[in-house]
Amino acid sequence: MNTVPQAQRVPHSIGINRPAHALPQDACDSHMHILDPRFAPSPHWKRQPPHADVTAYRRLQQRLGTTRMVVVNPSTYGTDNACTLDALAQLGERARGVAVVDHEVADSELDALAAQRVCGLRVNFVTPQSWGATTPQMLTTLARKVVRLGWHIQVFVQPEQLVALAPVLARIPVPLVIDHMARIDPAEGTKGEAYATARRLLDGGNTWMKLSGVYMRSRDGAPAYGDVSDLGRALVAAAPERLVWGSDWPHTTEAPDTVNDADLADVLAAWCGSTAVRDRILVDNPAKLYGFAAA
């Protein structure tokens, strides 16, 4: 077994194995969070956040073989991006950020975020937000504000929200990135309206999908999450040029000590069917979306 020593066991990631097949040079984890106790949670957030700092995440990188990453500001901090910006400063040029802001954000604040390698905004329709309910109007307002910066808008939605928001999402003037495979229920998979909506958006050429959070709706569970396989393979076949992969570490939606990140990398490899497609999703696609140097 390809394992790591005891000293390299990773917080919030069970097991000691590495991915079955080594990841390529410049592989990117395109969705992860840093939660550092030096930064206070937003008053709206009622759960105790995990201790998941940069030091712990670097251990995950060593285990998986990723060298690029996208730090997504968690809802834990509301519109305070200080923890994410601190992480970007520690992680350096190989890191990019996705921030969370209010729809009234000033251009000067967006410029300051851009100077620190933030390249997109997350708009969350699923979990509690510091401003209350997220609206389609907020989404479109933020999209207009970031056109000049060349950023993308990332949305976290339930499947039924994806369907309802589709006319709005299809018209936003910047690239659209859908979190966690839109939380599509694998019991419906490619036969449901959510997948049909996702396909129409992907086929439009302006939408990207994150192959992440595979465990969120799976009933089969680890290590293979087999009930999600048909959905994952269908997405890979539909738009291999606009997919990215993310660990979603430290897996805040799941019970503690239930997710093995090496399993998640192996699931991606199984869906892709070839090393060339997997490497495109891990290296070439995130380089284009997040502005990393070409491989």
C-alpha cells in the first residue's frame, strides 16, 4: 500500500494511503477551505468550526500530491475574507482565492481582493449567510460588478434551485462555476431535470462544474461512492474541458473522521477513464479558470 508515515496523518482526512495513481505535476485542488481559530466566526454562524489551518492543509497536499489550490471563503466567516487572505499570503503564488461579499461591495474592496489573488466570488443559496436570504438579484449584481476584473461567479445551489435559477445563470456576463455537482441526487442522476439543466448550461460554453462533494448525496458511500459514478462519468463525457476537481477539505458538511481524500482522488480517476482526461481536469482546466501559469 502506498502510505504516509504516522507523522503525516492529516487532520479531517482519514486513512494513510496516497492516491492509487500519482497526481500530475501542478495538480490543483480547486475547492478547499481554511478555518483558523485566529479568526472569529461571523455572529450568524452557530456551529463550532473545525481547526483546519494552512499547516494542516499542507500535510494534505503532501499526501495527495497537489501543488496548486483554490481557497474558498467559508460561510463560517460571512463576508469577512481575512482568514482566506491570510491563507493566500501563506500559500503564495500557487494559491488563488474565491471570496464572499455583500451585493453592496465597493469597487475598491474588490480591487484589494484582486491584488491578493482572489479571482472569483461565491454566492451561496444553500447554507446560512450573514446577510440572510440570497436572491437572484444579488447574483446578477455581483456578476456585473466583477466583469471588469475578469472574475467568475461560483454558485452553491440545491438541484431544484439550479433548475429555478437557470434563466438567470444562463445570462450572467462572466464565467459561471457550479459547486459540488449541484448536489444532484444520484438516485435521479442523469435522468432528472437538474442534470438536464446542468447539461444545458455546460453546453452553452460559459459554465464550469466542480467535481467535488461527491459524498454529499451518496448513499453507497466510501470508498468508491458507486451510486454517483454514472453522474460523474456523464459530466466528464459532456464537458471535460470545463470541469475542475476539489477535495472540499476539511469536509464541514460531513461527520468528523469519515472522509478519505485519497479516495476522492481515486474516484476522479475512475470517472475519467484515462490519465489524459484526469490530468486535464487537475491541471489544464484550473490553470485556465484561475489564471495559473500554463503547465
